[in-house]
Amino acid sequence: MMRALTFVPGGKGTLDVEEVPDPEPGKGELLVQGLALGICGTDRELDAADYGWPPPGKDRMIIGHESLGRVLETPEGSAFSPGDLIVGVVRRPDPVPCGACVRGEFDMCRNGRYTERGIKELDGYGSERWTVEAGYAIRLDPALESVGMLVEPAAVVAKAWEHIERIGARAWFEPHTLLVTGAGPVGLLAALLGRQRGLEVHVLDRAAGGLKSSLVEALGATYHSGTSLESFRAAEPDIIIECTGAGSLVIETMTTTAAAGIVCLCGLSAGGLTHRVDAGVINRDIVLENDVVFGTVNANQRHFRAAAEALAEADRGWLERLITRRVPLSRALEAFEPAGDVKVVLDLTA
């Protein structure tokens, strides 16, 4: 038996650490010692019963998709070895499959029948041991042992950048400035990848200063405190990556970029709120400037690999500062309590 952090999908307040049977690796699967698990907004929404789908025939489900583990056992002929530091990809293609999934682009699934570790019909990575198919495991630089659970959110950002660059390639594309809205983990990682691309980076967040401001400035970027993009209209950033999901900011991004600007929406907005907008102004701005607004979510293997490479190139001390609280698995519920963190991580070994 082993400890795991489980919940009842659709059942509010059911999160608990319990004893569950040890996993048995199937054909082609790795057996992995869980080291750490990043906790994000998705996990808190699952705990709040906003959504979640249990594995077939089960009531409870192991939560967790921001994984980090060390390989214990490998199948015969595997490219992995015991001791390898790895993370597991979150999504799996649908069984039908759609055209995107059959081509390995399951992060762009068209029919919604995909499954996801710790979210939709598959147990997650929040346990002392877990298994993963070798084809969905990503080997990490051993130097990332303290921060490797950041690979999953960085993979979402790596996908966003891949698509930004694909869109930019439709014509001449030499972006100079990036604006990131939101200085949570995804926003800060988006800023990191922007700086790695040599861009002038600006980050907007509601916080007046403190750690978020310090983290942005340590990247060589500029931090701005506020809730509106009004002050950026004259600057006209070439790229905006929106990570808050705040409806008013989402609307503002559409008329704030330079000509041929690109807006990538990474944040999810809450429903039930309405905003007064001039649709004609938005339409004219996007059409007459050849602008693009697109959304992105999830990631596939190549995005995880790109994220692992980006983190390996980053300053390790800066990445470690993103993790503002580490909670032992034995006190896992504390990780879901709001405390003004940038990133909370569960230590699966404690």
C-alpha cells in the first residue's frame, strides 16, 4: 500500500490523503517514485467540484498533473533507466480517435474524448508511486530535481510560444515587445520564455510589488501594477500573452497590440460576468491591422521537451523562488488553502 491524495470528482470537500494499492506497471510502462507535485488552479477547481471525471468504475480518483518522479523500474528494451528524473505528460488521445489525436496532436483534440491524468478519467500523479507509459514520459536534466514539477505549466507556455511563432511566420515577423498579463506561475514562465527569445518584456499584475515584482525584475523585464491596459496603448506591444482570464483585460488585449499583433489567451474566464464593449472598434482594429487572437490549452510531448530545455537553460535560483511553499504529503490539504503563494508544491516523500 502507498499514500495518495485522492478526491471524489463532483464531490466538494472530498480531498484526502489515503492508503491505496501500489500501482502495477503494465506493458511498456515505467514504475516511478513520486517526488513532488505542483498544485495549480485546476486542482483547486477540482477540489471545489467545478468539474472532474473519475476513472470508469471508480468513485475516488488520484489528483495531480504537475508531476515529478524518479524511475524505479523500466520495461525491457526501454530507453529509460532506473534513476532517471522524469515528468509525465497529462493528456492522452481519445480512443476514436479524431484527426488531430491520430496524428499525435492530442492537445488539439477535436471531439473532447481525450483523457487526462488527475483530471479526466485517469488517476493523476499525486501518489508515492505511479506508472506512466514510456511514450508519455519526459526525461529531465538531473539539475532540475528541485524544480522539475514546473515543466508541466512551462509546457503550456512552450505550446503558446510555438503557436505564436507559427502565426507570426505568415508574414515578416520580428517582434520586439511582449506584454504578459498576470504574474502567476504561467505568466512568469511566459515572461521567462519571452526573455529567452530576446524580447523586451513587460508584466502586468494587480499586486503592488513584492516577490512578483522582484521575480520579473530579476528576468530583466519590467513590472507594472494595475488592472487595465490603458497605459500600454501608446507602446503597442507586438505580442500579448493573457494569463489572468479577467474579462475586462481579455477585451482590452484585442485593441492594444501593434499592427499584425498577436494575442494569446492562456487564462480561463469565470462565467456570469458581462462587460460593455464596442464590438465595432474591436472588429475594425483586428481586421485593419491583420491582428490575431487565439486561445491555447494543454500540451503534447514536444511541448514538454521544449519546456524541459527552457527550464534547464534558466537560472535555477530564479525557478526555485517561484516555489513559495512546499507542503508534505501528510499535510496535503494545507496546499489548497490560500496563502498568497506564487507556487505551492507537495513533497510526495514526506
